[in-house]
Amino acid sequence: QQAVPTPRTVRAPQPVPAPAAAAPATCLLIDRQSGRTYTASSPRTVIGRERTPGGVVLHDPNVSRTHAELSFDGQGWRIRDLNSTNGTLVNDVDVDECPLRDGDLITLGLVNLEFREN
């Protein structure tokens, strides 16, 4: 009686998973009057009265349609005024563009938003 060779198991090479794309950085904007919380995502988020993809909509007639832009550069968040009618204030100082720190108060029209880094 002749021994039957055991078939060798051959494993197919496993595909190497693609590196996961880094999750976008996010920050929170907390409306001091209503308590409502908005989430902004990197690389940029537009804030204004007008709906924009991924934007933050504020229902205040003193806020411009596209009022300001939050951006994240991989290190920190910045806010830039988009030539709004009534300006953008950070901690009661009128700014064109400035870096943001956790706890800063952003004023757009009559809306006060507390900036919180995640």
C-alpha cells in the first residue's frame, strides 16, 4: 500500500490594508445664549447665514451669508473674517485673521460662540 501525499495548504497572500486616512480634526463652537453646539471640521469650515457643505449656519440677520472661516493647519485652528458686514471679534477684539485657543469667545453679529478644541 502506497502512502498518499497530504496536499499542502497554500495560503493566498493577504492584501495589505491601505493606511487609514487621518480622521479630520474637529472643534466645537458653543452658542453662549442658546447652549447649542456646532461642530467644525478640518481643513476648513465656513460660518454664516447661508448653508454651505459642512458649514455652520447661524440664524442672525447681523451675520453675513458667508461671515468667517475656521481652518486647521495640522497644528492649530485659525479664524478669518470673510469681508463680513459687521466683522468678527475674538475675545472682544475685531480681527481679520487670528489663531484660536481653547476657551476663546468668537462674536459674529449678536452670536457669541465659545471655541473648544477636541
